[in-house]
Amino acid sequence: MSVESVIIEMAKAARAAAVQIAKCPSQKKDEVLLAIADKLEAESQRIKAENQKDVERAKEMGLTSAMIDRLTVKDATIKSMADGLREVVQLEDPVGAVTKTWKRPNGLQVSKMRIPLGVIGMIYESRPNVTIDAAGLCFKAGNAVILRGGSEAIQSNQVLADIISAVLKEKGLPEKAVQLVPIRDREAVNILLAQEEYIDLIIPRGGEGLIRFVVEHSKIPVLKHYKGVCHIFVDESADFAMAETICLNAKVQRPGVCNAMETMLVHKSAAQQFLPRMAKRFFEAKVELRGCPETCRIVSEAKPAVEEDWSAEYLDLILAVRVVESMDEALAHIAKYSSNHTEAIVTSDYERASRFVREADSSVVLVNASTRFNDGGQLGLGAEIGISTSKLHAFGPMGLEELTTTKFVVLGNGQIRN
Amino acid sequence: MSVESVIIEMAKAARAAAVQIAKCPSQKKDEVLLAIADKLEAESQRIKAENQKDVERAKEMGLTSAMIDRLTVKDATIKSMADGLREVVQLEDPVGAVTKTWKRPNGLQVSKMRIPLGVIGMIYESRPNVTIDAAGLCFKAGNAVILRGGSEAIQSNQVLADIISAVLKEKGLPEKAVQLVPIRDREAVNILLAQEEYIDLIIPRGGEGLIRFVVEHSKIPVLKHYKGVCHIFVDESADFAMAETICLNAKVQRPGVCNAMETMLVHKSAAQQFLPRMAKRFFEAKVELRGCPETCRIVSEAKPAVEEDWSAEYLDLILAVRVVESMDEALAHIAKYSSNHTEAIVTSDYERASRFVREADSSVVLVNASTRFNDGGQLGLGAEIGISTSKLHAFGPMGLEELTTTKFVVLGNGQIRN
């Protein structure tokens, strides 16, 4: 069979499975998720053996040790995948929930009811645990899913998908509700992205290159997450001790993630007093500072920032620092360089807090808290399937609800239109 | 200037204007909408004069009288555009509304707040009133809009857009918040669809050809409405008098619109009794019936349906009719041929009503009411900008709320992540 017919067959099978999964009661879905969790643990030897094949191939191909590390599945990885599914069981099933209901003057009762999206295509890189996380969330929200993981993890992903399908079959549900694309060739992705007749949504997870490729080629709507160039604005009225704690946490607690701070903006009236003590803490934590001229004047150890620094997502212990004349300038800087991901202000001024909340145009806007809270779990949505930085359908962390949509249900007793 | 630079300049100006419009208080927006309504009426001579140029050109080009009719702006058209804006003033401003709020164990207060989408591109055909309707709704929801109407209406659309911009300027708001593409060439649409850096959403309104073209070429998310192949299933337990009234209304009250019924499915146990009396009413209303063999056996005047009839959107006094063995067969027929627009059941059976509501996978599902109620105004959303038949972001009629999204607002007092 050609790559094209393999993918089209998968897409058709997913569409058919989606109809069944959409009707599946919550209790049954939870039973399946728990069974998958148990089976992952029971089959840990088999999973590790398949994973070992990927790891050996990766070594032969000369992948970096960081990449091999991300690829490697250990007992703890399997335990964490299984526990992740058990957590999804605890989340409320959004399907069938009536989000709103009202009555029309003619007696029609109108409601909006949550329904699954249908078929979701997940395209991701390297880490095999995404296979389980994504499958668990899509399934609980009543969707079928087609998974296309990184080609370097294909054996590991295949055994994980096989375990899921085996449980689905055993429980009398369509095994094609969760499928993995078994083809390394990138052509498979192109063909997948053209199946708009069968697939409702594409979620890419990975580097900016992958996401741009998917957006460029997809005929199917894409929920995308480009990057996080997150700012904290330390206002002149900030409690400086609080600002220090928050900024340090936002930069160093886990610098390699999208919700870490990349640029710190400091009000000029605060700079002279705040910057030296803040810089000291950053240097103790081995953070390199790249500052505007005023920052470099106050903190002599800071390196001069160049234009590229203001839009950099370092994902590392590096921070761009700029002293701003006013709140207007801070907001203008954010509007110009932001990735619409996360922005925070530290202030004790009510009016400035309100204005920042209204005007900072990002998916999560915080007052007096670390940017690191832009995370589905931290915000109380449960597990997340990604963070959307585009506005349509979902903006910010996407949990189960964001994997559904709503339809209108209209109950009448003979109404017609005049 | 090249077409490309014209469009890019417009897109950049729209993005800058959007920032201002997003902050504009409701009261001010309503004041602007009322002023536009008044100015439309005050400048009716100028509007009609510009429209006359389009109409004459259309006649020279040999457009059909139906098309010229749709293109022609009369005093009543202007009155109705102005009144439409006055109705939008009455609708609640969705921007800034907090749709949900909750507290986290660490004391963080998390909310979801409605915000404008940003810049919307509207691509539509012929009727100039869409210029006013779309501009009014986008503006009230805090968005900037770029309008690209049919080339045959370009003079009419330009004078309408000029009137809006004049009012915006007069009220101290950016006049580029509403712009019309002043270029007839279709190249302009292609370039517009590539401005994903500046435009957040494209809404096409028109025939299937236009919509497919937009979906195919857009790098920007598209909210699309393909067509309405709407079904009514008359169950064996239906009140036949009610079913007759509903089916007649759904087919003949306005056959040329997307929420008119195109296929009627009748349970075999109801067919013998229901079909002859229903057919009589349809024939009286000059509806042509195209039936399955069983329908043709019962109603001898019905023409035999061919396969294409089951997926046809007639938009005319023609109806496909099929007798089904069971509710399963009715749902399977709908699943196969539906356009995910509108489906209705007429039944007095509680279990069947519930099952239909759960399983019919369309944007509006009705029990014992006409399909003609799939309409923003009729469902109580106020004016609508279109009906989405794809599931992402909005499914069904789109009112003001669907022209917004939500962001997360997080209020803390020093929280950091451990």
C-alpha cells in the first residue's frame, strides 16, 4: 500500500471510531483509562525492550545525549505515564455538559451542549510519553486520535499505541480510536494534513520549525503554540522583595520551558534601587544578564543587549533586562516583542494592575505571581495537551474542555417560523 | 503601489487600530454605531448614487436580474442597515466579561476574561449590506476588520466604508479600524489570506466555491460555512399534524436559505399514513418531491431520487424524501449525507428525542421545531455574522461572543512555583 492509502485508511477508520467514542459513557471511558494504566505497568519489560531499539538506533545516528535522554523510557517514565492516565480519570468528563440554557419568547428551550471535536491529529517530537498523555486526554474528551510522533521514537510509540488498542478491543470499543502513523517518512505528515474530510483538528507539539511546517501545509485547523517570550514588568510601586522572589522563580526554577521569563522590564524609578539587589540574586543563580544601556550603567556586570535579545526565547539561564520610562513604554515593549504567551506585572498600584490585566495581550496575564503558573495543572484545568498562543478556539493552556466544542440543542413543541 | 504593498499596509494599519478598539469602552462603541446609523440615513443620496454606478456596470456586464436585485441599494435597504446597527447597540458588549473564576489552593485567583480576537478579514459576495452588518458586529466585539466584498459592489461598499471611517475619525478613534479592500483583482484576496502576522481570523460568506477557495489558500484560521443539507426525521411516534406543519415550514417558508429542509426522512411505520397527506400539502405549495422507491410507491407523483439528491442543497422548492426502516437508519443517513448544519426530529417518544439530540452531529439539533430556527436572531444571540459548520471555535450561528476569545487573568500576592 502507498503511504497515501495507509494514511487515508487510518483517517477513515478514525472517523468511524469517533462516532462510537463520542457516545461512550464516562464510566466506560474511565474503566478503559485505568486498564491502560495497569497494562502499561504490567508490560513494562516489553515497552523498555522496544524503546531500547529506538535508543540504539539513535546512538548509531549520533543523536546528542540530551536527545537520547528524552527518548529513553525507564520504569519511572512508565509509572508516570500510568499515573498521568489515572489523573485523567479524576477529571470531569466535559462531554454532554450543558454550558448554558435559555428560553425564547416562542417557548423554544435553547441549550449549548458540549460535544467532542471528532478526530484529532497530534504531531509531536521525541518524547514517547506524549503518546500516552495525548491519547488519554483525547479519548476522555470523546475524540478519536491519530498520533504521529518523532520518527526516532517510532518503536516505543508503536508498542504504547498497541497497548492502548488492545485494551480498547478488549473493552468492546473500536481499536482504531487511537492509532499511530507507522511511517517514518515526512510525506506521511503532508498527507495527514490534507485529510480535512476526516480530521477536525491538528495539534502540533515541538519546536518552532515543526509548528511552522504544520501551519504552512495543513488544510485542517491547527491549534498552535509557537514560543514563549514571557515578560515581567517590575513597576515603581512593586514590593521589591516580592518582585525579587517572583522574577528569580520565573527565570531559574526551570529555565528550559515556555513559561519561564525571558525579558524583565523595570520602571526607571525602581531601577536604581531594585536592579543591583536583583542582579546579585541572578548572578548567584548563574544567570547571564543582557541589558539596555541604563541597565548596564546600573549593573556593570551585565552585557549589552542587542535587538535580537528582545525577541529571544533563550530557554536557558540568560535574561534580557530593560529599564522603561513608564508603564506605557513597558506595554509598548510587550506589544512589540511578546509571543502572546505569558506576561506578569509586580505592582502594588491598583490602577496599574487593572490596566496591565486589560491591555497585555497574552494568553495568561498575572499580577504579583510567577509566569511559571501558565500551565494547565497549575491553573486547575488538570492535564494539558498544549498551550495555544493563537486566539481562535482556545487561548492559553488547553485541557479536556478545549478538546470539545458545543452544539445548540433546541427543544420545541411544534414551533415554526413566520 | 503594488497590490501586495496596499494589502500589507492595510493589514498593519488594522493591527494598530485593533489595539485601540480593544480598549474602547462599550458606551463609546455604541455612540459610534448610532452615529454611523444616522449618517447612513443622512447620506442616502450619496450611497444610492455610488450604488447606481455598480448597478449600471453590472447591467453592462450582463449580470442576471436576480443578481442585480441583490446588488441594488434602495431607501429601505439603507433603513434596514441603519436599524441593524441600532440593534447591535442593544446587544451586550462581550468584551471584558469574566466567564468563570476560581481560586487555587495557593491563593491564586484565576479568571477567564473575554477579549476581542484582534483583526478579522471578511470576504463576501454581492450584497452591500454585509459591509455594514459585518463592520458593526466586528467593531462592537472590539475588533478591527478588513472587508473584501464582491467586485461588482465595490463602489457601494467603498462609500459605506468611507462613512464608517469618517465617523470613527470624528469620534477620535482610528479610522483604519474598518477598511475596505479597494482592488477588484482576486490577487488581493490571495495576499490578504497570507497576512497571518496581522490578521487573526478570516470569515468567508458566499457560495461554496468562494469558501473552498478561501480554505484552500488561507494561512489564517477560517470560520467556514459550507452548505446546509438539513434533514427532518419524522418518527413513527410523531404527531402527524405537527410534523406536517413543521416540514412545510422548513421547506417552503424561505426555500433559498441554508436552514431550509432539503431531505425529509420518514419512519416506515409512519409512511403509509403520513406521506400522502404531507405530499398533498407540498404539491399545493409547488414543491417537487424526489423520493426513494418506497416513497414513489406511496406517492405516485413523486419523481425517483438519484444518489445526488441525498447530498443536494437545492435552495429551491425541491425536496428529497426517503422512507427509513428505523431510527438507526435515519441517523446513519444523516451521518452520511449531512453537512453538519441543522437536523430535526419530530417525535413524541422521549428516548428517541434524547438519542437524536445526542447523536445527530450538527451545529443545531431540534426536537419538534422547524430547521428554520438555526439563526442567531431566532436563537437569541442577536445579529449573526455567519453560521459555522466546522467545529473549532464556533459551531452554529456566530454572534458577538463568537467574535471574541478568552484569556486567563491570574491575581496573586507573591506566589511562586516550587
